[in-house]
Amino acid sequence: MRPKEHQAIPLGGIGAGYIAFYPDLTIERIAIFNDWANPAKIVRGFHLVLLGERPIFLQGNPGRNVESPPAYEVAEIASVDAEWPRIKYVFNSPVREVEVYAPIRAGDLKNSSLPLIYIRVRGRGTLAISFPNLAGRRWGRANFSVHTPKVDGVLMTNLKAHPADPAYGEIFLGCRGCRTYAGHPYWVPAHRGMTEDISVFAKLRALEDSGRYYIDPYAREEVAGIVWKEVEGEELFVLSWYARGRPHHYPYGHYYENYFQSSIDIAEYALEARLEPALPIEAGGWLREALANGLYVLSTTSWLTKDGRLAFYESPYVAPLMNTIGSFTWDGLGFALLQLFPDAVVKADEAFGLYSRDGEIPHDLGEETIESPIYGASHVAPWKDLAPTWILMIYRDYYFTGDSAILARNAERMKRSIDWLISLDKDGDCIPDSEGGYDNSYDGTHMYGRSSYIASLFLCALTAYVKAMEALGRQPDRRYLDCLERGKRAFDELWNGRYFIMWVRGREKNESCLSSQLAGQFWCDMLDLPPIADPRKIETALRYIYELGMKASMYCIPNAVMPNGEVSNETPQLRSCWTRVNFALA
């Protein structure tokens, strides 16, 4: 896939942060120091340059931050191909190819969580790479040339940063046999203000490396480290980092701390291991691209703590809630990750059960924490879609791993959640009653009484619970079986001949076509569970969801379409399009 001009491929280990690479081989977003919600958006000092009488930059517009650019050339990028976690640039120059990638590997959490990217260069010529020191604030930054039996490069650290600073840590850039220039102060005064200095590459080979560089007290400098090497065929460079900080919003440490003590340790290990990405995606064409590139959140919004807890932001900016469930958020991502890192997913899923309140399951594990769960992002009434979702997550983990111990550990909590959901049925139809707005993942959307979305999830969750008891060799209580049959009949009463309407309460009803009306059936299909309704009605409903949705919008299937074919504007959530629900429909 060739990325569009403003599309980036974010690369970095799980929970380790990321660097976003653009099609012109520039970077404009970096979040490697516990700053997922506040990435650096203006990045100076990163360059790849073919050294010679006149430097040839392998990037588009390297002088964009320069007031008066010196003489230089830019290599033509012939093609760009990206599939996360890799992006490859092909040039019409002596350096033919630059490939940047992170070693994300299925079943290998240690190597998949490395805070590093590889830069593989193919061709001929002397290639230089520079990278800015981003450790701590500018005061205290210091660069050191490093030469060990296994690696040569520049260590970029901060001598004054406090452990509470999110950017308390270090960066290393190097390769085997690299020459080094420890300190290039690239942010300097000019006629109209500060400017980036890229003239260093024209004289780099003649400069003497002092081996260290310190930013003077009170200076506004920014400093980069530079490495370079003669490439004859192929050369492998590494950029590694190590976040040592324990800031207030992330006191948990990183998984890589269990194996490595520094960014140099990581670089030495990476050059020795020469790791490659390994994601077994059994699909081709556009579907493979969609599946692979959809996993970019492993780099951008993931936490992987030192003790092995995996979590994802709902959104680092708008809703920094960790492992939100409901309507295929973390619960949806878990399907893909269960194939890649099953132990981490099971551990994350079981965490919700630990926070069960008499059967009520939280909406997430907390706002930038995984230890202060929130029971509904707007808790006016108990959320009805979270407990059934969690039950299905646990059954899914059992189904795909074959590990019945997962069911055994969670059976009692699953039962409490089922009983709690049944207690929310006020009219005896064996469907938890919706109470208006703010009691499910559609936030302020008003659903009353019997809702197709809630009903479908509950019926599939109850089916999964019955099957779980059978898998454990236990006889499910007859009242659950009776409730299941009664609930299916009640769900069927929502049928209007084309689809299951949004909700009904007595004589009141909303006949809009909700895209998630069969969310529970999706789970049943994925987990090989019996259907919650007549298969012919399910097929008909899916067809109408698709036809109504695609007529109402040229972009996607909206969350709700009214009977007249217009997108529902009742609430922002209903007029939205949730791509995760669209994928479930597909």
C-alpha cells in the first residue's frame, strides 16, 4: 500500500511508544517517552543523508525548517510501500532502498515490546543518519559517543531530568562500525529567529568527534547525534530508546525493563538478533492490508506494563480511558490480538471480572490508569451492554485457546453477572430493560424498555454462559434455560418484517434501524453458538441494515437509519458511523 501524502506509519514496540514515518521519509509525530496523549508534533534534527561533495538528502524538503538552506540535493523517491509494522522507500540514487520497521512478532511479547526501530539500507555510498535528543527538557541534555564490541553510536540522555518527568530516559542511534559525531547543535539563531542548521552534512567527514556534548545552562539549543557508515550492499542501523520515568499518569514501568537495562543493551541485542516482523495474517489484497494496518494501535495507543498488563486507550486525546469495552472497542480488538498474544489478552479480559460489583462490570479500567475502573463513562444508570460483553469475552478466550481453566476461574463471576442482568428485567420478558440515555455505549442516546442492541447481547451472553457450564461438566440451572427461551420470544417481537427495531416500551417505540441490532449474533457466529433468532430473519435484517445504511450515506453504514431512509440525528452517537461495527456487520 502506498500511503497518501498526509498518512503516516507509526512504528514502535507494544507499549513502548512510536515514531510516525511519512511517505517522504520525514517524521512529524514522536511519542516514545510515556507521552501517548501528547506526542511531539514538530520534529527537527532527523535526517538521512548520502554524504559527498554535495549532500543528497533521502527526504522530501529537508530544508523546511531552515531560514537560508545551504546547497544540497534531494534523492527522488521512486516508490513507497507500507504495511504495518514496516515501510519501505525505493530511491533513484546510489542508495536504492531504505526500509524502516519494528519487530512485532506473534507470540513473542518480549521482542514485540522492544523500544526500537530498525533502519535497513541497501545500495552503495556513505550514509549518515541524525536524530534529536528528546530526553527531558532541553536543559541537561547530553550526548555521548559509544563504542562497544557489539555496537557503535551516539547515546542521547539528560543529566538533570527527574524520575517524575515522562521523558526521563535515553535514546541510542547506531550500527556496527558506525562513525559518530556526538553533538550537533542544529537549532541555532538566524536573522529572523531560530533556524535548523543542516550544513553539518557537507563537512561531517572532516569534523572531529569530541565524544560528548552538553547543552550549556540557560541555552535554547537542541542537539542531535549523528552516525554514518560506508554501505556496500546492505547495512542495518538501529534506533532504540529507554523510558526510565515513573510519571504520575504512568507509574507502571515497561515490559522491556524485565530484560534490558539501557537503550544500548537493546541496540546490541537487536543487532545480534536481527529480528523481523512476523504476523501470520491469512488474507490477501485489500483485506490483508486492512487487517495489518489496523493493528497500528499496538504501537500508538498501547500500554504494556512491567508486570505484563496490556491496555489500550479508547482515545489518547478525547477519552483517555483504558481498555474500554462495549460495541467492539477493546472487546473487538481482542479478537485479533487473541491470535497474536493470547496470554496478555486473557489477563486483560479477566481484570474486568476482578472489578465486578455484584455482577456489574466496569466500562473501562480507568482514566489513564488500570486500577480505578469506571462503571459507565456517564453513570446515570447501570450500563446494560458491559456485563454481557465481558461474559462473551471470557467465553471467547476459552473458545479460541481451548483452555477450560479460563472458564473455571471466572464461572462464579459470570454467574453473578447473568443474575445481575436478569435483575434488571422489570417486565418479565427476560431482557434487561433500558432506562433511557446514558445506560449503554451509545451514551446519551435514549433507549427504553426492550432494546434490540441490549437484547441481542444478553441472549448471546446467556447462551455462552449455559455452554460454559456444560463445558465445565456442570448442569445449568433450569431457570437460565427458561429465561433464554422467553428472551428469544421477546426479541422476536421487535421484528417489523425487515429488521429488529431499535426499542419498544409498551406502546412507545423507536423503529429506527440500528446497525448493532445483531451485535449479539455476531458474537454467536464467531463463537459457534446457536443463533438468537430465526436465521432467515437474521439474514433479512443484515441485508436491510446494509441497504438502508449505504443509501443513507456514501461513506459507511451509519449507527442508525430512520424508517424513511434518513440518518437519525437524534443524538451525535446515532448519526455517527462506527467502523468497528461496520466490520462486524461485514
